[in-house]
Amino acid sequence: MRINIVTSMQNNQINEMIYMKNNGEISKRKIKVISISKDSFQAYCFLRNTKRTFKINNVLAFVPVIQKERAVI
């Protein structure tokens, strides 16, 4: 999981993740990774509209958001 997080930060990607809090509550969030430490990372959370810290071990799924370009005619 750590490799996916590092790659998304290097590529400046927006990602969707499924995250489990310490109390077992699960949420789906869109994030943009800002920095990574040994066991956690900071990201801008579009759900809360603020910067948050997440534990890497609590990330259940992590995939990039693919944005489709719209053609103007």
C-alpha cells in the first residue's frame, strides 16, 4: 500500500481510498497526498475539505481517480 501512496504523491494524483478508523468505522474518501512519514501520511481530504493525517496500515483500498476530459465542440 505504501508504494501506491508514494507513487500517487510523485504523480500529483487525486485518489479514492477506503479507510478504517481505529474504532472500526469505515469511510470512502477522495484525497490528494501531500507528505509521507514512516507509518502515516498527510493528505488533503475532499470529504472534509481540510488537511488530514492517515495511518498507512488503516488504508483498505487506494486507487487513482481517472478524470475524463470533455471535448468542447
